[in-house]
Amino acid sequence: MDTVLVIGWGRVHGSHVVKRLVEAVRPVVVLENESTGHRETVRAVEALTGWEIPYVPGDVGDGDGVRLIVEEHRVGAVMHFAAKSVVGESVRHPEVYFAENAARGIAFFSGVVRGRGESDRAVLHGGGVRESRGVPIPEEHPVRPINPFGASKVMLEQVLGWL
């Protein structure tokens, strides 16, 4: 069975996904730069599940490092939760969000593609439930990000289509 590479697991969604994957007996490897998540969080999940989770300290923007992880761990799927995601901050410092979310995401997925030889819908389609056509937000909903955070996520999704 192919390994699932999880990045950004130190946040709420990522840590729960890692726990669920391990409970489902899926091989998992975690890549973390330790800006919002730490090795201790992986150890807590290990204690709850009894599994040893491979933990690779590193950076999503290191495409060559990502390529090596994909090759070494036989990664067949990726779950990407790593992103700067504070909307107000993204408006004040859009360049940081484009660099962190789009540029580093491109480097990450380029490494995944080379190693092998989807995303938050709300921020892509108008900012959330109030602007959407309902919940859950359908894939065919128009893409209209209303802040730099959403725009950076759209950029990354557009690049993924080309990769």
C-alpha cells in the first residue's frame, strides 16, 4: 500500500487526518517545518494509536527534499494542510501569502511529481458560506477569491492543473 505524505499536520485538520489514516492502517509520513507543528504532536498521535509515524523535519519549499521523501517512502498520495491562513494578515502582507502558499506550494508539488517519476474550497469560491451557493460548496461554484489568502490558494490550484 502506498504511503500518504501529510504536510501541515500540526494544525487541527492535519493532526486529525494523520490519526484517522493511522487508525485506517494506512502508511503515513509527516513533513513539518515546525513553525506551527512539532514532533511532540506526532508523538501524542503515536501514543493514542500505538503506531510509529515517520516524521521528517523539513520544508515544503525544498522541492529536492520532497522528491527524496516521495522516493524513499513510496508516497502515492499527498494531503496538503500547510498554508498561512490568517485573512487579515494576508490583506496587510499579500506578498508573504503569495510566497508562502503559492510559490512554496509549487516547489512542493514539483518535488512530488519528480519523486513519483485538492484544497480548501471556501477560499477559492468567494470567501466562505455567506458568498457561496450553500454548504457544502460545490466544485462548480465560481472561483472568486476575495482576499490574498484565497488568491494564493487559487494560484496553487491552477499550477497543479499544469503539473
